[in-house]
Amino acid sequence: MPKTSARLLSLLSLLQTRRDWPGALLAERLDISPRTVRRDVDRLRELGYPIVAFKGPDGGYRLDAGTELPPLLFDDEQAVALAIALQIATTTGAGIEEAAARALNTVRQVMPARLRRRIDTFQVTAVERPAIQPAPQVDSSVLAALSAAVHTREVLRFDYTPASPPGMDDNGVQTPPRRVQPHHLVTWGGRWYLVAWDLDREDWRTFRADRITPRTPTGPRFTPRELPGGEVAAFVAGRFRGSDGSGNWPCRGEVILDLPAAAVSRYTRDGVVEELGPDRCRLVLGSWSWPGLAATIGRFDADIEVVGPAELKDAFAHLARRYANAAAGAPGTPPPIQ
């Protein structure tokens, strides 16, 4: 029979792998008697592990949630995955960088040497994309409040800070709290957003979490509405493309490039690339504006044939005149196309 300490760790490891464990099966897996299982369960309870017993033909034990976080056991892959996740936590914008660093240090200290060497070779440096202003951090307590409201399906009231001074609209008028039915908490481009049904405006809205100040208590429970399109990823992508949630860009064009499809698709995030030959392909792509779309396509070092629409051809002509003026050093630029 293994020593008591080793046996307790084995028992705890088993309890973490599934919800319910029949007592007889635990005794069989540990090669001990049911009486010893009961004693070991009592020892774990004294150490703070919330193990509850359930009755029935296959009565046994369950590791439940408690008021405090007791020590946990991880297998090798879980421990490495946890360490890596803690290293990249600084890129989430959730305001948990310091806590993640402390948690990583705690996990690393108790790791076996073989695992410590594995995670020490995985060093991540978070590099944010250049921006005029850094992405604001969100208080983790705000994220927790928003997530809880989404989970419990309770109406949420909050103050929302727009681009104008806090608590004021663009005309300097005091703004009332927003009342919404929260549906999803999502991340996009390093920022956190709340997708919700605005009860006062009777429409779907996307709110930046760093501008939300939740009010308490929350409101009544609600029956969730069906999100347009049925998929939160497509809905959010559509909103950021300036559409009505259909997921389409306001401007969408088609061209033929004298490049292999494999070379173009490598740098095309959400366009459609069709192979027309070894060194020729069709590209369908969208953007916020026609000049923006023409400029995006122009970064491919290849001849371009515009299939359509006419607005895209006009945008290429517009940029060609602008670039020609820039190359010649001529003052002024042509007026923007409508």
C-alpha cells in the first residue's frame, strides 16, 4: 500500500478528472479498502478540499466548489499550458498583468525541474501593434460584473463614457444610465466589448468595456433574443465593418492579379482567392472605402485587372493621379471621390 501522503495525492488527482466517483471504483483504482477511502476523504476535507458524498446504489464522492481555493494538481501538459497562458495574459487588455505574473511565479516554483526547463524555453514578448493611442486597460472587476450579468441573464444598468466628457453627451447634456440585456462579452483588436440589446433604443449595440461603469443592483432576468445572423463572431465583425450586422463590407470589389493564388491568400485575411492559373488568380475583397480597397490591392507587386465595380476603377484612377502628383512633387491633390 502506498504511503498516506502519496495515496492522498492520487485520490485528489482522480477526483479532479471526473465529476462523480463511486466509492467502490475509487477503492479499486487505488487498490485500497472502501474504509480507507473514507478516511482519506476525511483527511482531504481537513486540508480544505470541499469533497461531498452522494448516496445511491453507486454512492461515492465529488470534488465540489468551496469558499477558498485549495491546492490543485495538474498533469504535465496542463501545467505547461497554464504557464504559457499566464505568459500571454498581458495581451488580453483585461488588467490582470500583475496577477498573472504572480500566478506564473507561484506555478513555476512548484514545478518539477523537467517542466520548469520546458516553460523557461518558452519566453513570450508581447508586442502591440502601433497605434495613435494605446488600447485602454479594463478593470478586471468590470469584466467580472459584465460576465456575471451575461451568465445570469439579468438586465444591466451602467454609465457609459462616450468621446465627450463623462456623463455628458456631445451637447453637454447629462446622459442617463444605459439599460441593456447583455448577451456576449467579446475581444476585438486588443479591446473588450459588450454585445447587448439596448432597451431604450430598441436595437443591438456594441459597447466598449473600458467605458462602462456598472451600476448595482442588476435588473430582472430576461429571455435572450436571437442575435442577428445567429453567430456572435459574424455579428461583431459586421459591426466593425460598418454594416448592419450582415458581415459585409460597405465596399467590395473583384480584381485579377498576375500572382499565384498561394502567394495572395497568404496576405488576405478575409478575402476570397480563386486560382486561375499557375501565376494568375482572382481576388474578391472588401474595405471601408473604395480608395482604401484600391490601396490594399495595390500593395501586391503585380499587374491588376479590375473586374468591377466601376467605383473600384474610379478609385484606382484617383490614387494614380494622387501618386503621380506625389512623384512629380506637384502641390495639391485631386479632390476625393464621393
